[in-house]
Amino acid sequence: MVLFNENVHVDFPHYGIEIPSLPTRGINTLNALKNDPELGPRASEWLLEEIPQVIDRSDLLRAHTEEYVNGLYSGRLEELLMAAYELIGEDGSYHRYNPANAKAPLTDLLDDVLHVISGTYRCIETALAGNFCYAMSGGMHHAHPGFGHGFCVLNDVSVALLKAQAEGLIRTAWIIDVDAHRGDGTAEIMSKNENITALSIHMASGWPLDVPEFSADGSRNPGWFPGDIDIPIESGEEAEYTPRLIAAMEQLEKEKGLPDLVFVVAGVDPFEGDELASSDPINLTRAQMLERDQALYRFVQDRSLPSAWVAAGGYGRTSWEIHTAFLAWVLKERLARTARR
């Protein structure tokens, strides 16, 4: 199933935020899939649009500190949003933010984020019921227990998985994070959970690894918080990306056994056409992006594992094309299998 509701996303321009994550990414993907002569007539079989808002404060507290969650529900909300989305530069001026262009107060953004987390949770439920779900939202993997970071005010990956675990839907899970940027927030949150394993394959340099691992006071910079498995990819190593990813998953299988769920943070920002400057150090071609997603999908399907995918990072005018290429392939494969039964 593809989970998409055009009203469930964080529309950055709506709040005056000038980050090139366009709301048209999901819309363009769905339009392309619906216009496919094979997929369009069967949209009712693969498209899920209803996303009820089911996340509350108690769900957030499984992943985030009480102090931070209380701050989000107080007069500090705007301050915390400004920090999470990096809207103030070092000189105190606005950075990628023009409130004069906003159509709504910045504080309204929290409601959108909570609805996105609900979508991530619904994606997990749907995958467990039907083997596969791909949500065209979510992937806010940089939010740490006590603060927002890297365009992420809350960590939907962790909140949704911990809710599913607390409610008995899963006991074990793998997080396979293929976003260009290291899944630092998820690594810290899940470090306390022995039944959820976090793997991140990411740029070896650049944000959030563009600072020393340790600050002058000896504390570890948050971007460097160690995950269970980290796979740094240097510029020029793109051909090794997918083989190293699959080898790491085979290592996970050998060491941990198979999980109840594979959760994929399916960022498309490793694509060479991505328009966010901080993803420049890695440049996978269109063919390599499709190879990555197909190889990952085949790995979990060969082991009959349910998988929940969230769209995660992807910036600029062509990111939707990467989602579309994979989804057109996987939906046709799944529909053909259904027809053979």
C-alpha cells in the first residue's frame, strides 16, 4: 500500500520557511502512479488515504524527555521550532525564514508534525497487516530525546515504533536508514531499546558530521551519537553503496535474527539531482537509487518480513521521480503476484 494524504505533511513555505522540501513531491508521485495505464485503474488496491490523528503527549514521552515535550506544549514552542528548523543564523538574523511570506503562525506547524507522526504509525500498522506500506511523509530522524535538530522537531520514526512496541504490535524491529544524512537522533533514542536496532548508511562527511566528534568540554556532538551499525559512504564510493548496505543487513540477520518489522527511512536525497546543498557529498545516479530500493525490498521480501517505508529526505523539483520509479516497480510486482494467486 501507498499511504498518502495531501493534507498530511509539513508545508514549509506555508510557514515562511525557505527549505526546498516541496509539498508537490507526494502529489507528483501519486499523479504519476495514477496516470500509469496499469496502476491507475487499480488505485483502490494500492492507495490508502485516511490518516487519523492518533498521537498524543504520552506517545511523545516514550521517545522524548519530559522537559522537552513540556516545552513544546508551552510558550516556548516557537523558540523550539526556530531551533529545530535552524531559522536563526549565527548573527541573529533569520536564516531560510521569511515570516512576511507565512500564511499561518509558525506555532501551527506542531499540529502538522503530530499528524505526520500519525501517518508513520499507520504505515507500521498497515505493513504488519499486509506486508508492505510506503508513506509519502515522515522520516524526521534527526530529533534527539531533548531537542529538535536538522529540520526535525520530533522523531516520528522513534515515536511510532515505540508506540507500536508498547501496544504489543511488535517486539523487535530493524531501522534501515538510507537517508543521505546520518540518523543521529534515532541512534540516541533507540540506544536504550535492546529490541530495536538502528542501521544508518550515510555521507561520511558533511552535515551532521561536519563538526568534531567531541566538543572542547569532552561531550559528544549530537550528530556523532553512535548507532548500532553505521555505514559511512565517501564521495566516489557510490558504486559500493548498495553492496555494503545488503552486507550489513546480512550481518544483522546473522547476529540478531529476523525482526518482527523492518522500518525503512527511505530518503531520496542521496540522488545526484537533489537540491539541498548539505547532501552534495553523495551522488547516486537514478539507476543506483532504484537499485538500492529494489535490493532492500527484495531482501525483506525474500525473508517474508513486513516492511514500513517513510519518504524522508528529498529536496527540490525532481525528488518525486525517484519515489515514483521505485513505487511503480514494486506496486506492479505486488499486483502481479496477487493476480497469480
